[in-house]
Amino acid sequence: MSWTATVLTLFPSMFPGPLDASLIGQARERGIWSLAVRDIREHGIGRHRTVDDTPAGGGPGMVMRPDVAAAAVDAARAAGRERPTLYLTPRGAPLTQARVRALASGAGAILLCGRFEGLDQRAIEARDLEEVSLGDFVLAGGEIAAMALIEAAVRLIPGVLGAEASPAEESFEAGLLEYPHYTRPQSFEGRDIPAVLTSGNHAEIARWRKGEAERLTKLRRPDLWSLYEKPKG
């Protein structure tokens, strides 16, 4: 069976969106992965399908009800194979390439897209949701974050990318940021391709690329550099 992403959202019309473009979309057409989008409002309360309510203790905005969210998660879990259920939220653990790789190697994921001020904590605890964040910023909802996570995972599935070896040297795969890339023309606005890259010496090219990856990581991501420098074992 193909890798399957099930998205729980209040805005199902946002999908598939960019997930239908380029190699990711082509892979879905070929059946390498599949997308199921489910409207959380189907589990809303009453005639108006209410999904939110005012926050306990007061404060601005609204909060997604735990009974509604739990019902949506239960329905998604009952409809397919066992998969991790992730809740996209700014307060979640940062999404890493290692976590993406683990998701890509499994059966897929159920992704709950938050809205409003957030989701009632009881639903998170009762359904053992994994809270995930794309970074230290806030979006209007979890849909864009869900799309990013799906694309990051799908591109690692064998057969999706044209060059099977290409993910191995990308940023984060070896604990480093990726080295710079160059192509024709040889000279652009007074800037030349580094001579080593046109030397034909593959050992020297590999050393240059590793050195550049280390330089950029140390400069731009000292947090990654510290982990990379730690003795292994």
C-alpha cells in the first residue's frame, strides 16, 4: 500500500494545493503516495456544526473543542492503517529531518491542522497527539505546515525524486547544511565557478564540498555545528 497522509482541517479546499505540482504531484498520480482530506466540521456540534468555544479562564479568541477534535481523529484512525497522529502547532517540538525521515519510512501520518487560539489540551492528551512545529513563528492555521511536512516526507520515498542519491547530500542529512551549487555559464557578472568544481578531481571536489558545508553550518547554524562537533559514540 502507498504512503498515506490524512489531513484533518476546517479548510479542505486548501488541499492538495502545491502538493499536486511537480514531482510530488506526479508521484501521487502514479500511486506512490495518497492524500485523504477530512473536514473537521463534519464532527461539529449541533445544527451549525460548531467546532470551537470561548477559552476557559477568559482571554481573546476561540479554542477548538476537545470532543470535536477527538471525534475527527478517531474517524481518521478507524479509516486506515495505524499511523502517527501529529498536531501542527507553534508550541510543538521542532520538526527535524530525522523525524521526517522516520515518517517517510512508515505507512504515513495523520495531520491535525490547528486553528483559532489552539486545541483543548484534553484532546491532545486523550488522543496522544504528537505536537510538531515548523519553527519559531506563528501561522493562521496548520494547513501550510501540514503541506510542508507532507512534501518533506514524500520526497524521501523511493521513486519520487528523479535522482535517488540526491537526498543523501542535502542539508541536515549529515548534520550539516548543504554546500553551494553552481552551473553554466562559467562566468556570471564577474563571478566564476570555483576552479575545483571543473577540475575533474572528484576527491578534491568532495573535500571542497564538505569544507563548504562545514563553513556554512558553523557560520549560520552554530546549534547544528555544536552537535556535529560532538564526539560520536
